[in-house]
Amino acid sequence: MKSIHIITITDGNLISLKRTLISIDKQKYKNYKNIIISKKRINNLENKFKKKQRQFIYEKDCSIYEAMNHGLKKSKNNPVIFLNSGDVFFKNSSL
């Protein structure tokens, strides 16, 4: 089965992004890839939440829609969920 791609767009707000990443990591279903697209470098958070299924991409001066399209191109026909910075899954079994 193809993995689910979770695309997360952030403006670099560390508090809301951390909340989202914790929500993703708590999911029981582990066959996912998390693509994080940020305008600002977030090295300290990137090091803390680094995983093999997580990819950080830095895109300077792009709109939220450009970032979403970039994430879709990276997903290569896999099922996609947009979970933006600050958003969380309702339950640990949402995936």
C-alpha cells in the first residue's frame, strides 16, 4: 500500500508547528511521509523532530498555495492530507 503523505505548510511559527508534529507522531498508523514546507529555517525543531519519514523543505518568498503545489509535486500520486502548522489530528487513529 502507498504511504499517506501529510503536507504541512508553516510560516516558521515554532509553537504551532511543534503542536502539529507531535500530533502526527502520535498517530498509530505509521506508513506516512510528512513533508514540511517552511519560509524560515527551523533548525532546532528540525533536529528535534527528525525522522526518516519526515522531510523539511525551505521555500523563501512563496505563497501558501505555491507551497501546497510544491508539496503535491513531491507526493507523486500518493494519497495526500494537508495538515497545516497549528492543526492537529482529532484522534491518534485519524490516519
